[in-house]
Amino acid sequence: MKCYLLVLVLAYFQCFSTETLQKLTIDEFLNSTQYKSLSLSPNADYLLVHSLRPVWESNRYEDALWLHQTKTRQKKLITNQLHSNIKPKWSPTGTWFYYLVNAVNERSQSSKNEKYLHLYNIISEETLLIDVGTQNPLAITWGNDDNSLYFISIASSQEGNKMNENEWKDVIQYRQRKHTDSSTFYRIDIKNKDQKISVKITTIINIDFLVGELLLAPAENKLVFTSVSALVENPHDFEIYALDLRNVSLLSKLTDNKVVEQNLQLSPDGKHLFFVTISLEPTGGKYNDKQNTLDSIDLTNGKIEHWGKGFNGNIRSYTIRSQGGVYILGQLGINVQLYVQQSSTKYVMLQHGWEGTYQLISSGSSPHSLSIAFGHSSFERPFEIYFIEHINQLYVAKAITCGNQLLRERNLPRAKIYRWINSEDDRIIEGILHYPPGKFGCKNLPLFVLIHGGPNAASLNMLIGDYYSWAPLAATEGWLVLEPNYRGTGGYGDEFLSEIIGHPLSRPGRDILAGVDSLISDGIANPNRLTVGGYSYGGFLTNWLITQTTRFNAAVSGAGPAEHVSLWGSIDMPVYVATYIGGYPWEIPETYYNESIMFKLGHVQTPTHIVSGANDLRVPPSESLMLERGLHYLGVPAKLLFFPNEDHDLTINPWHGKIKVREELKWLNKYGHTSLNKTIN
């Protein structure tokens, strides 16, 4: 009995304790450094790190490429204008690496606006510039040695296209093929004779589609690459091909499936191509959705093998082990852990490390190298990059970067897993509960439900300071934050993922409302101070929830669709809309109506803040405009912000993400503490 009383006393004082660390501010949170890619040299002596940080005075983000020495921990800035779409890559010997820059600088300025491939030599510490023409390369890869490369760019305009332009001027013919829908392959040969470097660029072939990724398979003397399309509506636009360099007229299609293939990597013997698959289910037949998987294809016979045996979660990334097999970053629930699989027939083995989220992974390719580099973060450990010489050192890894050290010095919220049951079908749903600093375990707290996008993404055990993953900031401002991993979330099995199909808003919506009910029943959340918000699919669900209940005092909706039919008709990924709903609008109009937001908008009473990128193709700004207009006509308080030049990810100007979060916090503070009529429709 005495122990029980002591626990109660400690909990009481914890809820009213004085903070010893400084409060985290919005400026500090959004000034975080993000890491976009890693690349270990073959011998693991060097590590390339692509970092992204806001440059407020210039209204832009800085893409920087850093060269780290893994033993001495010394680092060198290579460029702060890295072209983010082309990942830097080491040459076969590890003496060189290539990269592209975004802006024209003094050394590459030209009246013809030529583009330059940069080759950096780690021995001489000099950079060789190679003029690759006026087009930005779509993909680049090294040849058999350090003296050759291959790259692909958008095909040049042919005479027939010029005649077509003379006839049509600036008129755009939708779905009419253009020369920019084709690609040209090139080979670069570099010769160094008598300390004079000469470069020769040879055209190999033109193909009639765009290329995403490119690799050379030296053992087969083939270029392997992915096809891509800006409009995601036909799964056969996304396949893997091979070009035989001994006879370039031999173009073979290696895959023919209903997935998108990404992250191509070669096995140590060069005969097996690995890739991550992302489900892309077309209309027709039974609809399914699957988590990301890892496959490989034997380049000698075309046989495909499935990896990840025994793993029921979502494969987020991987890297090749020099001694065979793969390291896998796999998500189960809210954690992403590191697994080892030695062959496709063996089961994956969990490597015991820290709780949280491992992301970005690279390994040395030398046969004697056992080193890996990776990123990691958790609720109370900000995102940094780590390097270890052996997988057994996972527990004692030391950070090689310190871009987010300030977050460690602030009074961060504490978080935990929270589970509840949706009584509709007795499904267990879980999410993350972030408590305001100093109030862990307290009761009757104002609640903010922050919904992740995707929908097959997930809220994870991590700490990344951006406009999207801002639950820690909202908790710092006094909100108990629930991040629900509703039906449709990845990392909980394929069945959990696909249960959203045919019920894209109503089923996950009921999962979320059941979580709110559970928090109220447990006395954790104050029923009179409930708010909700999210971005992308999280905005979609936010828009749906405020049509279903008036229990939320305020809502903040970012890039959230308002109507399925209009979204399907204008989105750059129409196949996904048809997949989640279960068919086209004319095939199942009743489902489109039942899951509609606009036809239920008359029930809304919740003051709603809305944001949208002005150039968003994923969720066109017309969706946000339609929502705001409806709320305005209904007399419901609403505010709409358009961010100029931004697409869906808000990556152009860091001020846009900051203004988004700043204004959303103001909106929650203004309306979130005033109770509305709690009638449930």
C-alpha cells in the first residue's frame, strides 16, 4: 500500500514539475538537419553523406555533400549545391566518386547552359568536370573501371518533332508522345596520358521511354535500368530492362508485373540484381495491396527470387553484404530494425540494436569489408548518421554526424505505444502517444490527433524535425498527441494493409475514432478539448472525420483531398485512387458516394485550417479550394494557405513548412480549447 501511495505522489509531482531543460521552440525544431543518402567507399574508409538543412535567409534548402573519413572522423564539404535526384556513387576502385550540382557556378557558367558531371578524386582532392550537354542526366553509373561511365538523358528533339512544333506551336496535345518522353544512352571514356586528360562521349542508343535508375552488370556486359512515367496509371510503365552492350539492338524486359521496382543493387558476383517492389495494383479482378518486398533476378536465366523469408513487415531499404546476402531495414509496428539474410532460402535474423527507426544504410563492397553506415533516430534520440566496422557493434555505434545535437539539449516530450480495439471487428490498432514535457502519465489532457499520410506509410519511433513529423513540437506546446497507425498502415502485415480497400476513409476513420474513445475512457484525454489534423492522406482522413462528428473543436488539413472522383481525374497517380476505392467511378459509384466528403460536408461544424502547394500534382490545390469554398458557404470558420511553387512535399522554401506549422499551432490554440456541440452523426 505504501508503494502504491508513493507512485501516486511521484506521478502528481511529475505532472507539475519544473522543467530543468529549455523548452523546444518551433525555430529550433524546424532548423533540424535531415540526411537523404549515404554511400560507403568500397574499402569503407570514406563515407559520402547528403545532408539537407534550411537556409532561412536565402529562402531555400541547402543540399550538401560531405566526405567523411570513417577512421579519423574528419569531414570535408564537397558542395552545398548537390543535385538531389542523382545519388553520388563511388568508382569501382573507390578512387573517384561522381555527383551533379544544381546551380550554375563560376567554373561551369556557359551561354549554352551546359551541364557538368563532377568527378572527385580522393587522392588528389581535385574535381574533373565533364560536359554532358544541355540536358540533366536522368541516371548515371560507372563502367567496368574508373575510366568509363554511362549516363542517360532525355532524348534530343528530332526533325519530325520540330515540324510538329511548327504546326502546333505551343498547343499541348494530351497523351501525345513527345521527344521528352524518350531517353538517350551515352558512354563516357576518360583517358589520362602524359598528365593530360581527354574525354570522349559516345551515343549508344535511343529508347522510347524514360529511365529511372541505371546500373552496369559487368559479368553480363549489360546495362540494367528501370522505366518510369510521370503519370502513374499503367503498371507496365514501371519495369526493369537490360541492354546488351555487345549488341545494343538487344533490349530485353526482365520484369512484367504489377509493382514499381526501385533501389537497384548488384550482388558481389554481379549476376543477381536486387530491387525493392512497391505494390501497384490495377483495376480488374480482386484488389489487393501489399507491403514493400525485396526481390532479386538472376541475370543469367531471368529467375526471380523473393527475399525477407519469415518477415511479415514492410521492407523499407537494404544494402548488399560483401560476403553474400543482404542487410534489410524492416518495419514492424512503430520500429524499423536491422535484419540480416544470408540467402533467399534462409530466414531473416534480427540484429539486436537500439529501439527506434534505422534508415539509410550502406555497406562497403570490398570482400574483406564488414563495415556499414546507417541513420537512426528514436523518440528521444534525434536523427544522425552512424558508422560501425562490424554488425556486432550495433549497440555501441558512435555518431559520425552531429547536425541535430541541439534537440538533445531541449526538454523533449516522452512517448509510448498506445493500443486499443475497434469493436466493429475487434481489430487491435496501435499508435504513438506523445505527452507534453513533464506530464508523462498525466490525465485529462487536451488531445491532438495527428494522422500520417500514405496511407501505407506509418507513424514511427523517431525524431525528425520537419513540417510533417511535428508531433513532438505539438506536444511541447501542451497537446497530448496521438499518432494512430490505422488500417492501411504498412508494417502490420498485408491483410492489415489491404483492409482499407473499398473503405478508404470510413474504416481507418472508425479506427481513429475508436482510439479517441479509448483515450477518453482511460481518462487520459479531455473529451471537451479534442482536435485533429494531418497531411496528404492524413489530410484526407481529417476532412472525412469532421463530416462524421462534431466532437473535434479544431482541424488542420494539409494537402487533403475533398472528393474521390475529382481526385482520380486530376491526380498524377490515378491507379492508387482506383485501388483503394476498389474500382473506377463508373464501376462502383455507390462506393464513391458512400466514402464521399463533399456530399457530407453539410454536417461539418469544425473550424478548419487548410494548406496546399500551388503546384501539387499528387493532391491538386483545387481539392483544398473546393473544401474551403464549401466550408465558407456553410459559415464554418476556415482558412486556406497556398504555398507558391511548391509541389506535394514542400521542398522548395523552408519558410513554407515553418509557416504551415506556425499557423496550425495558432489555429489549434484559437479554436481547440472551445467545446463544440458533441452530436455524432
